[in-house]
Amino acid sequence: MGTDIGDLLEKRKVELSYLANRVVAIDAFNTLHQFLSIIRQRDGSPLQDSSGRVTSHLSGLLYRTASLVEAGIRPVFVFDGKPPDLKAETLNKRKEVRESAREKWETAKASGDLEAAHKYAQASSKVDQQIVEDAKYLIDIMGIPWVQAPSEGEAQAAHMVLKKDADFVASQDYDSFLFGAPAVVRNLAITGKRKLPGKNVYVDVEPEMIELEETLEALGVDRQQLIDIAICVGTDYNKGLEKVGPKTALKLVRKHGDIHAILREKKVEIEALDRIRDFFTSPETTDDYELKWKKPDHDKLIEFLCREHDFSEDRVEKAFERLKAASGGRQQTLDQWF
């Protein structure tokens, strides 16, 4: 998802402690999708309660958020609103990919090929409205704020950092930079050892920081030119130029200055080009939000997770104690938000 310009960006590893006492605006849909993809059983089936409702995302939210808060991080989750009409083709293609992956998953399960089943199951993940509603409710009762974006969540998160209401955006995608985010943290939800897709190889996944100004300086381009590079490669709003990857796109932008000159030389067009550029530089965002961290609600956590969704009461109690202890340990700082 998003644009594939990661190879061009200047990344550096950071510890969670580096983010202590910082507000991190987390791309909620991106994070939920990661939990739904990764937290699965051997045959690819998601975690479910006794009623057959998916709970992988709730498990990821509870335990990973507890770890972030325990590390002194102040998370705020930012949810997508209505996608722009420019994104319609991408959303349709994603739907086709999910449906195809689901069919392959069922076939692989039936044949007993668990490795293939797990791979296709991950690609079949979908963040639906019920998952969003349950996630918002869980975030609420954990005492963590969330923001409803009018359109793209990454654009809203970038806006919050630019306003200095947050310090970093957290997302696996790179679109945040196109929306102007000064700094992005990746791998915040998926640290630890992860298996490379299709290979029997495990790698350590650690949080990494990417800063926009550092990247632009290293590449020798400005933000508008970075947007043009992304459009050449392909974004959620357009198909990229044929046989143009990020390094080639960078060379083209350095040579020609902007995408209009590139397209003139190649004698090709990109539909709605100026609308796409304008959307990245002036996306729809809102200032109608309040960031207020609260104490976790023990009784509601037990009722929602244990009574309604069959979570282990012992594990939920431990997660609650971690949230409570982290809040208590920062009481002087948090008093202004309670």
C-alpha cells in the first residue's frame, strides 16, 4: 500500500526509549492491517472468539499498546475517513487481490499446505467497519485518544505533527512524507523476529526513524520533487510510469526538474496529475480533535475482552496493570491530560 519509495529514504534504527514522552500519531488502519495479517494461527486463520468474531486486531492493540505506553510513549490513533475518489481504482484492485488470496487460502488449507495457506491468508486481510468500531472502543477504554480523519489518516497524522500536536507519525507506508510529515517511525507495531515472505529466513524488525529534511537533503530534491518521484513510481492515486522504479524516478526528476517536463519528454500523460499533486500538498484535514490521555477502565476491559470476546482474564489483568503502572509512573506529567 502507498508509494514504493522506501529505498530512497534515509533510515536509522531507534530504541523505543527514544520516543519516551513523545506523542506519536499512529496510522490506525495501517496498524490494524498489520495485526490482522500477522496475528494468525498456523493455517492462516485469524484469532477468533467463540462466536466466530475476529479478535487478532484486539489482541495486537491491547498488548502492543501496553508496551508502547510502558515505554513512556504517548500514542494517539488516527483513523481514515472517506477515501478520495482518486483512490477508487486502487481500492478496487485491493479488493480483487483480497478475494483471490482468500480463494487460494481455502485451497491451500484443503490440501494441507500450511505455509502457502498462511501466506495467502495474510494477503486476504480486510479492515471492515466492525473491526474499526471495536478498535475505537478498545482504544477508548485503554485511555488512549483517537482522531477521526476526514479523509486519509496519514494526511491527518502529518497535519498533527506539523501543528506540533504530535512529534512523529507512525506508519509502515511512505505517503506520510508526501503529505509533509517531518518525521516518521516505522515498525512500531511489529518489532521482533519476522519471517520473510516465501522464505525460511527470519530477520530482526526494529523501530526505525526517517526524517523528511534529512532525506530531501541527501537526495538533493525538495518536497514537491519527492511527490513527483512518487507519482512516477506510482501512488494510491495513479499508476506509475512503465519501467520506472524509485532510482530511475529520482534521476528523471533531477534531470528534468519536475514531472511535467518528464511527461513531455516521454510523451505520456497521467490522468488527474495536478489534482494528485494538489492532494498531497493540500489534503483534507481537521483541527476538530482533543488529545487527552486517561486512566484505563478495568471493568470495561474485562467485560469487553473477557466476557464478550473470550480473552484470558489473567492476561488482560496483566495488560491492565502494565497500562495502570505506566500511567502512575508518569502521573505528574499526565495530570494535565486527566
